[in-house]
Amino acid sequence: MPATEGQVGPITDQTAEKLCRDVSTRMFFGVILSMKHEVRVMQKNRAAAALSTSPSTYGHEGCGGEPPSIVGSKHAV
């Protein structure tokens, strides 16, 4: 699945299909699938920890003018 930057502009200008694709790419493919492979390693080693973080200030505060899918997915992580 290719990376997506989302469409810049107000949320009122976004289509449901575009928002769904962008958010699912960022949240499902970016976080969930990473954890899937991390857990495999953790199970082999019998001890480990995994932590998902969002390396972005968008996870702490909104940002006008940025794609809603980026800001929303960073908050979710």
C-alpha cells in the first residue's frame, strides 16, 4: 500500500472515500501491521515490549490547513 499525504484543505472539501483511504492507510497499515510483525518477534523472544507513538506535534494539537487524515490519524495513534 503506497503512502498517502492526504488532500490539503478543509474537512468540508474532503470526500468520505478519500478520508477513509488515507486514515486506513495511516492507522491500519502503518500501526496495526507493524505491530503484527513486532508481536512475532516478541513471541519468539518470550519477552519484549512494543510502543506505538506518533512522531508529530499533530498528535497533541490540531493544525489548520493540513490534511484532516494526517491530523486525525496522529491523534488516534
